[in-house]
Amino acid sequence: MHADATLARGLLWRLSLALVFSMMGLTLLVNHFSRRDVEAQALDELRSTVSERARAAGEDFALAERHVELLRLEYLRRLAAPRPTGWQAEFRRWFARAPDKLMRVRPELDDHRRLPSVYLRPQVELNEEVMWQTWVAFELLREWGPPLTARYYSAYFDLPGKGLIMFSPSVNWGAEATPESNNFDYPPVAGASPEKNPGRRNQWTPVYYDDKARISMVSTVLPVDLAGRWVACVSQDVSVASLLKRTVSESQPGTYNLILSRDGHLIAHPGFAARIEAAQGNLKLDQLRDPLLDEIAALALPAEGKATVSFSHDGSQMLGLARIAGPDWLFVTVYPRAVLDAGVARSSANLLQIGVLALLVLMSLLGWIVRRQISRPIAELQTAVQGVAEGKFVIALPEAREDELGELGRSFEQMGAELARREARLKSDALALQEARDLLEDRVQERTAELHASNAELVLALDDLSKTQTSLLRAERLASLGRMVAGVAHEMGTPIGNARLAATTLAAEAEQMEAAVQNGLRRSQLQKFLHRVSSGSQILQGNLERASDLLQNFKQVAVDGSSAQRRVFVLGTLVHDILMTLQPTLKRLPLRVEVAVPESLEMDSYPGALGQVLSNLIQNAVVHGFEGRSEGQLQIQAECPDADHVKLRIRDDGCGIAAEIQPRVFDPFFTTRMGRGGTGLGLNISHNLVSNVLCGEIHLHSEAGAGCCFELLLPRVAPSHGDAETLPLPLSDFAPLA
């Protein structure tokens, strides 16, 4: 397979994948934004449609209300007008008592499809007023009935408890009436009484089933009062079926409409039509237990003349709600979201098909361009490169181009010329490099011999340094012993001198007593001798006990310093013994020492190592901290931060340690008194003893001019170190005093 073909094919594949992914991404974006736009458009259209449907239905009810209002006004006007001559005779020509005692239209004149039908109850007194009210209603409906029922089921006048005058082409209400018929219990009439309608306003009945018309209907009823008396009701019936045919049946594809009443009844629903009919228009929502209907009923009512749209709780339905004026019903359109999603999916699929077709055309065009503009020039460059690999550095391309590939070809030609020059230069450099390599090998051998000699000298120097360090450590220990012996000797000088003076005095008293005995001893001389012997003995005994205590303290410190064995000891006693051995040094300053160590604080550790650390830290404070000062204060404090550790602080109010040298104070041989007796090993030994023997920590806190504090954190029970001989013991060269 040629490289140009591979490159061209790979380029086409990458371009194809890029375009495919771009097309998929574009489709997803279009689908997303289309869904959002279509959803917003659908919501707007749903709001507009629901509002228009509710408005149209409301206009039907408003027109019916206007009809009954006009009927009432015309009825009252005609009742108040002068009664024409012969109206009673005309009344009797039209109406007569039937065998069942009901007053009806005479059978030969009865035509309910073109004329109003009438019945008056048998028990009604047929006086002039009743006859006039009936005749006016009959004449009014005879004129107005046909246009009023062109859109609605019927129009009528009810004379409460007396009779009915109705224009209804569908049913002959007068012929259907019986002597037991009482229109006072009829729903339109029952709600128009002054007790139930004190405002005498136009009202809509709930949906009811008319057993004579055999349909569900709703009626608008307006009371008619004359001279303060309720004389009639004017009403117009609206067939629920015809209303729903105009309002509910017409819906957008995939959607459906329904109507709810404010009192929780389902008026119309395509899925519950049979149950609504079986319930005669009084199907309650709580009988259905339909979640969506319950959710719709719980929604907030839209304002009059407005429509609201929202999504159901599960997001599967869009709900449009609007109020129908008149009976104040709620018109609802249910728009399944699946219908919307299907439309968006079809749009996306169409877009994707167009994109795929465009992609195929584009890829064919790109393939031709790639083969002509890329594959052929690359094949020529590949041939030239293979020639360079075979040592042919002169490159001549057959076609001169002005694009990037032409620039690349010219770069290859320049590269071939440059490679020819570099090959010649490399051969020359290879000879020079071989000569340099030979020279370098000679120099490496010489340097190796010099390094061997230097290493031997370094080994000797390190050995000398180790011996010097050992000598300095031994000298430091001997110096510590000398200071201790000098201090003890100085302290013991006073009690021993006093004891010697007391012994000399007693010897002189004994000689005097012997002479007195030879010359004759008096009682007073004996008593005086006994008194002096007693006083001298007390002085002698006290000074000897003082010397014995000093000697015992020195022996304990010396034994601890020369022994690596651990033991249980009281920390306060150890501090006291160390201070006793350092009294001559402390008195020379003078130095005030304050000790705050709990009396009962015991440790199971290495008292020799701890004593050496305390001695080094105290002497370090005396030598360095109070240099050039006439007095000072030293504090030794101990506390237990917890049950397993002891924190020991040695604090002075001396000159402190400069910050720049604090990191080096524990380094071996570091001292600020070089040439003045300082070895630089005291703090290093202390640090090693605390870390390695006592298994604790030592920290320095100091500021120049503000004193110095060494803080030791030690375990109360030191860990075991194995054999005692392996421990570093600064006083191991000292023998305990006998």
C-alpha cells in the first residue's frame, strides 16, 4: 500500500468522521432547540386555542343570557301594555280544557314544531290575570320562538306552580304533561325563587337530564317580577350534546378536549362519554379516581377571559385551561407530549437524511480533490525521499507548485543539498572525533591515578580526624571530672577544716585537763572541761556529717555517670545532686537557681545520661549565657503533659542565642568560644544522649538578648536498649569514689 494512498484514505476517513460527528452534533442541537422552540410554540398555540374555544363556548351562553333578558323585557312591556279588545275570545279560541282537566292548545290548532306548546294545571284558577300572562307569553314565543331555537333547544316561560308556555320543535311539552306535572319542582324554576335567587339575576342550572326530551341540558333562568311579585321565569335550554359537538369534538390531531364543572362534575370527556351518559350528566370526578382529572381539578383557575398552560406532574401532558363564561365551566385541552416529541423526531429525522445525503456528495467531491491535490504530490515526494535514503541527495521534483506541498518540495531539495554538505562534514568530524577519543582515554587514565592517590590521602585524613574527635571527647570527659572533683574538694574543704580546728581545740583542752589533774582538779575545772568537750564534739560531728553528705552525693553522681544501667529514681533528687556538684561553679557568678520539680515525680530511665545532659546545659548557660555579667537566674522546671512523658525545661535570662546560629548549636565542634577553652561538643553530646539513650527530644527556644530555654520531652519509662555496654556513656572512664 502506498503512503500517499494511506494518507489520503486516512484523511478522508478523518474528514468523514468529523463531518459525521458534526452532523450528529448539529442534529442533536437542532433537535434540542427545535424541541424547545416547538414546545414554546405549542404552548402558545394551545393557550390561544383553549382561549378561543372557551370564548366561543362562552359566547353561546352569553347569547342565551341575552335572549332571556330580551324576552323578560318584552314580556314585562307587553304585560303592562293596554289589553286589546277581544283578547279573551282569542284566548278561548286557542286554548281549551282537555279531558284530564289540563288547559292546552286545542288539538286542531296544536303544532309544536311551529307554535308554542302550553299547559295549565287543573287546580289553577283561570282568572283574567292568569289568562293574560299565558296569552302574552304564547304570543311572544309564537313570534320569537323560531329564531331563538335555531341554535338552542328551546325557549319558554314558566308560571310558577301554574303552567308552562314553551317553544321547542323537538318535544310537545303540553301534550306530554299530566295532571300531576308541577313545573315548580323543575330545576330551572326551583332555582329562580326569591329565596334561592334574592338578587333576581340570570343564573345557570347544573347539568340535568330532561326525561321528556331524553337529553342532558343546562338552562339559563331569569326571574320575572311584576309589582314586587314573582309571576314567571323566562328560560332557554341548551343541549349539552349540541354544545359539546361544537366545543369538545373539534380538537387538534392527537389531543382531546374535556369540560369540568366548578362543583366537581365531568361534563364532557371522550374517554368517559358512556359513563357521563349513564350518569345523566352528573358524573362526579371522585367516582372516576383518574389521577390526571384530579390533578386538573386541583389546578388554580385562570382569570376570566384568560387561559393558562402547564405540564402535568409527570411531564407527559400539556394542559390548557380556560373558563367558559355563563355556567362557569372549565374548558381543558390535553396535549400529550408524545405528539410533540413525535413531530420533533420527524423533523430531526428529515434533517438527518438531508445531512447524510449532503455528506455523501461532499465526501465524493473531497475524495476527488484529495487524490488530485494531495495524493499525487505526496507520491512524488515519497520517490524523492527514497532516493535520499539510497544516497541520492540531488532532488528534482517534476512539478513546481505554489502551495504548501510545493513549498515542502523546495524544502526537500534544499534538504538534499544540505545533507550532501553535512555528509562530507561528518566524515571530517569523525576523524577528528577519533583523535579526540584517543586523547581523552589517555587523560582519563592519568586522572584515575590521581584520584586513587587523593582517595588514599583522604582515608588517612579521616582516620586522623576520628582519632582527634575521640581525643576531644575524652578530654571533655576528663574536664567534666576535673570540674566535679574541684567542686567537691572546694565544698569539703570548709567542713573538714572546721573539724580539724575542733579536734585541735579538744586536744589542747585534754592537755590542760591532764595538767590540772596532776596539780589537783577542782570541780569547776571539770565542769568547764566537760562543757568544752561537748561543744567541740558537736562541732566535729556536724562538720564530719556535712563532709559525708557531700561525699555521698558525689559518689551517687559518679556511679550514675559511669553506669549504663537504668533504674527507678526521683527526678527532684537527681536535679538536687547535680546542683550540689556544680555549687562552686554557680557561686562564682553568683547565679540564682529556681527549681520547680514535683517531689513525687519518678522515672524509670538512665539517670547517668540525664545527669550529664543537665550538667552540660547548666554549664553551657553559665559559660555562654552569662558571659560578662555579674549575676543571673536559672530555672529548672518539670511537668507531666500526660501520664507517659516528662517535660523538662532549663531556662536562663542570659544573652540568648542569635537566630542565625541556632540551627547549628547541636552540630559537633561548633562553638563561639573557639580558642578560649570551648570544644563545641557539650550540646552535641547532650543531643545524642537525649535522642539515643533517653529516647526523647530536645528543642531550643531563644532570642538574642532575651535568654535561652532548652526543652526536653522524655518518656517516663525509657525503652530498652539491649546490652548496656553498647550505650554511649560520657562518664564511663570515671571510677566511682570508694
